[in-house]
Amino acid sequence: MKKINIPKALILFRLLLVPIIIGLAYFLGENARVIIVILMYLGLFSDILDGIVARKQNISTEKLRRMDSQIDILFWLSIGFATWILSPHLIQENMYAVIAIIGMEAACYVVSLLKFKKETCTHAFLSKIWGITLLIAFTSLIGFNHAGFPTVLTIIVGLTSHIDVILITLILPKWTHDVPSSYHAYLIRKGATIKRNKYLNG
């Protein structure tokens, strides 16, 4: 019997949540808010767990990490679309910031594709922090129909984390996944071996 690849299953679970979250927001509207928030937390938990399990089982391959990174984006985009469906006025009030975040995300991909012919897959520390602020902001947006400070915080952290990812890409001599920060990219460029934390690089 073929052994189940738990990290891959967790990643695919997050992918499955994408159409479910958007569908719930579109068809159930206000009644879907609590369910979507719960699914968001389950999705983030699966994101944390897949990396930890993969490293523990020594199956944290490049292919798996790239899949994880791309599905993470789809997952958070689905949360964003759900927010737009449920609270369009909140998105409109922060439209310039939303455009800036999307633009920075696109810039990360463009820089990486131009330099390495591969998409970015850094799983940087600041990106992890941004994920936490996204969770808080979307809990406020979807769960309480409120933007305020959580949204401002996630925008600031988001822009900062994207700058860090771009710097990582520009500094690295060759494409590498799981680089904690631009400082670590500098160390790699100098030929040093960096130690990756199995919990922070999930």
C-alpha cells in the first residue's frame, strides 16, 4: 500500500478550500462569514503543519516547496475575493493599498522570473509574519466587517515583506527556496551555509 504524502495532502487541502471559500461567500453571503473564518484558520494551520512534517520526514523537496508557495497565494487570494464579495465597501476604502500589495506580489514574480526563470519561493521570515497579520486582518474584515488598524498593519508588513523578497532574489547568486531573509541571502552569496529553522520555514 502506497504511503500517504501528508505534506502534499495538506497542501492540496488548501487548494480545495479555494473554490469552497469563494463559493460560500458568493452563494451564502452573510451567513458564510463564520464558516469562512474557520476555514481560513484551518488553511493557515495546514500551511504551518505541511512544512514541519515535510522536514521531519525529510521530504521537503523543491517541487513540494514550490507547490506550497503557489497554492498559498491562491488560498489568500480566495480569502481576498471572499472579502470583496462580502464587504466590497471595505475593499474600495483600501483600494490603493490593495493595488500596491498586488503590484508588489507581481514584482516579486517578475524579478524572479527574469533572473532565474523560476517563480519566487523564499518562504521568508517576514512573509510568515505577514501571514499572521493577514489572518488578523481578514478575521476583522470577514468576521466583524471592520478594517481599521489590523488592515493598516497587514498592508505595512505586506509591503515590507515583499521588499525583502525582492532583495533576496536580487542578492541570491542562484535560485534557492526557503531563504529566511535578505541577510541570509547575502550569507549564501558569500558562500556561507545557513541554518533553516524547521518551524519558521514551514
